[in-house]
Amino acid sequence: MKNMSGMQMSMPQSAQDWIPSAHISSGTGWQPTATHANMWMRSFNGWELMAHGVIFVDYNQQGGPRGAGKAESENWLMLMQQHAAGGGQLLFREMLSAESLTSPHPGFPELFQTGETYHGQPLVDHQHPHNVFGELALDYTHPVADRVSWLFYGGPVGEPALGPVAYIHRASAAELPLAPLSHHLQDSTHISFGVLTTGFVISGYPLRSDGCRSRTRSVFCGPWALKIEGSVFNGREPNEKRYSIQFAPLDSWSTRLSLAPSRNWTMQYSYGRLEHPEALEPGSQTRQTASVEYVRSFARGALAQGSWATSAVWGRVHKVVDDHHLNSYLLESTLNFKSAYYAFSRLELVDKDELFPNNPSLGNLSPGNPSFGNPSFGESSFGKSSFPSFRIGAYTFGGERDLFSGRKLATFNLPWQLALGADLTFYSKPASLDPFYGANPVSFQIFLRARPAASSHHDN
């Protein structure tokens, strides 16, 4: 990864140049080595200190009868400390967010979004704020053979080996403030209160020496890496106390196979079982995901000093209690060109079965609420134990421009960048939802985005 070669001190240059970095991902997930990093880095007494994050300040207008317009801020900060230890590398990570203070109640307005609760009621048409502590974990890797390293990851707050890199860290989603509608079918376990993960990385280049020996040079000798890992974790979603750490038994599990065939590609398949993930829904779930990520940097020509990042993600949840499946499909892409300009999109198809909780006591979005104008669209139609599912499409297109990049923060002498952007979202849905959401709702956002400038490294 560009500007990060000094971060993987236990590996030779031939391996450093392409093995996916743990510094720009979530949990133990992999993004392509070519991913651009907006990060502050500093060396101090043998430690590598790193920080990255983002602050979006935006006006969010969700369209249609169920929409709302509010000012809000999505934000997060990740701190990392790395040091050589016992022949391997030890990395501490802490992720923090102030969204519990900067999100309007009951959360960020977002049409057709579901998941988690507010005041004991299910959130519908809103995205919940993230917890103050999004990660408190350590990551340790140690070579155990010529091409094999062992990994261990764990902590009171972390992410199991389940799903793609979380959307807030994906390069393809870096310019989009709102969460995908498919978040709870793909990567919602990125905040789990209690995680232990272990596994092995098998690499195309030897980890202990430069290059491949001539007698082993073959298709298996080159810039690729394969990772096999498994986790035990607490699969329950965080409750409404966003500032607390909510311990519970590590009774959920997952396994993931990841492949990095080159500097530009990563892919993964994962499977897991989550015990009692929903606060208001009985039973357990199984989850499958598969994803492919591609990142390409531009060095010359009309797109000089930029990059293109694209992700395709599939997620499927099986709800054991009533034996039904929900599927989600996501394609998102961000193009950075001429250094300061960005064009981005997110296209989704997702099954939603929580738009109308069939118990009126669950919240003011229940089908029987008179504000919907159609009281019959409720328990009398669906039955008390069924969960009607709707295929929702959401299609977001936007652009952004850096107003400046590289200015130094006063006192701290840290370069940062500020951008102005906007996006529009269109939807597809069953006609039966028109009385509730309107025939053709359209949503938009106008936002400022602040984050560290391109990676820079300082020694003390």
C-alpha cells in the first residue's frame, strides 16, 4: 500500500508492496493494497502512531410522506498504535464516534432503512447513530512458516470475520455519508461487544526472505494472499445506550475465506450464525456474504492523481424463527479524478421485512397508525406471526470537490482537506407501498466533508 511500507516491518519489501494492510480496513477484513489512505502517521520511540477518520456535516432531506429534513453529522475517528513484538507485529485500534450527540432523534432520516431500536421501538426510515466505542481491539500477526503467518484479533469491542469491510471504511463508500439500506444484511456486525478471531494467511511471496526461490517459482509464487479465519463473538446488536459496552456471552460464530489475487483486488466469502441479534425479534439468524473490491490508482493522463474504487456485495440472512430469507445486492463506486474531484454512486436492491412491524405497540410506524391512511394494511392482511417482505431499490448519485487539501491544523501541524458535495437518491418499490412512501420519492443531501489529507509520515 502506498506510503505504508514502513508499517509492516516484519515483512520484506517484496511482500510489503502488495499484502493488504490492516490500517485501512475494519476488523480483520481486507481492502486492496492499492487503496488510497487519508491518514496521519508519526513514529515515536519504536511505535508507529496512526489516525484517520471523517466528519460529514450535512443537510439531509428524505422525500415522500415518510421523509424528513434535518441537519446532522456522521463522524468517526480511528486511532492505531503498532510495534514489533515477539517476532511479529502488534497493532492496537480504537474507533470512536460522536454520532450519539450529532444525530437528530431518533436517528439519521433514511427512507426504507431499518434496524435497532429507539425508546424500545423499532427504528424504521432512520439509520441509528454509531456507538461512542466502535472498536477497542488488538491485532497480532506472526510468521510461522516460509509463506504462512498466524493472526489473532480480539477485544471488548470489535468486528468478527463476517462480511465485507464495513461501509464506513470501504474506499468505494468514502464519499457517501449515509449507510447502505443493506447494512443489516451485510456488515452490521462491525460493532460487536466481545470478539475473538484467529486464522492463517498464506502468501505467494515468502514472508522471511526477498523474492521467491528459483526452485519454487511457479504460478503459486507471486503477489497473492489467501486468508482463512474464524471468530466467536457476541452477536447481539448494540442497544440504545450508545456510550456503553454491553457484554454478553460469545455464543455466535463465523468463518471467512479471503483472497487478494493482486494489488488491485480483494474478495471474500463468509458465513456465520448470530444468536439473538435483534432486541425485539426472537430467534437467531444465519448470514452469508460475498464481496469483491477493486481499487485502481491513476498516475498519468486526464485522471492524474486520482483513483477508482468499486465494490460489489451480496448478503443473505436466514431468520430461523420463521424460516425465511432476506437478500441484498449492492454495487458502489467512487471515482477521484484530477486530485480534487469526486463522482460516486451506490446502487442497491434489498429485501425489507421490518417496514411495518405487525404489532402496533412496537412503534408509531406500525401499519395500523391512522397517519398511514390505510389501517387495513396491517395484521388483518399479514397475520400475527408473518413478516411481509418488500424488494426495495435505492439508487444514489453524487459529486464532490475538495475546497482545499493540505492545510495544517493550527497547533497540531496536521494536513487536512475540506470538500463540498451533494447527492440524489431515487427508489424502486412495490406499488403497494405508494400510499405510505409516495409514488416517486426522491431524497438528497448537501454536505461538507473534513478528513486528514493524503498520507504523510513524520519521525520524532
